[in-house]
Amino acid sequence: MAKIKSLLSGAAVLLLAGCATKSPQQIYTWGDYQDIVYDYYTSKTSPQEQIASLQKLITASQASSKPVPPGVHAQLGMLYSNTGNRDLAMAEFNAEKKQYPESASYIDFLTTKK
């Protein structure tokens, strides 16, 4: 009986050890994206500062060979639009749609004047 308990204990330890893995790899480099969006809604920083932060996030994503997180180009497009730079806004909206086709209907909603 003791031998069976010992074997079962050993098997349990091996099973649990086999389940242990490294922490999952992040798909995106989020940086301070949440803070940037929060600042957008609370006006804690200027639009130019938010634009610079998002551009820095895009650069960091590209440097780490990770895709730009969803919503970043759209947020940057809204900032450009709010500062009167329609051409850059549309470029960012199109970048969002290209990278995340599922966002197309939302981006089209944002960019359609009624």
C-alpha cells in the first residue's frame, strides 16, 4: 500500500511539473496605452503629448517586431482629427482598417459625415 501511495505521489509530482510553463508571451507591446486613452477622456495632457506618446508606442511595437495593438491607429487618428490634421487622421484610420479589418465598420462610422 505504501508503495502504491509513493508511486501515485511521484506521478502527481511529474504531472504537475509537466503542466508548469513559462508565462505566456505578450502579443502586443501595450506600453502606456491605457494611460494615454484615459488622458484623452480626462484632458490631463495635451493632444500633442498624446500623439507623441502613441507614436512612441507604435515605434516600440515595430522595434520589438510585434504588431501595433488594436485601437492605437484609431486613437491616433481621432487625435489628429481633433487637432485639424485630417490627412494624417485618415492615414491612421486606414492603417487601423488595414491591420484590423474587423474594425472597418467602426472606422467607417467615425469617418462618415452625416
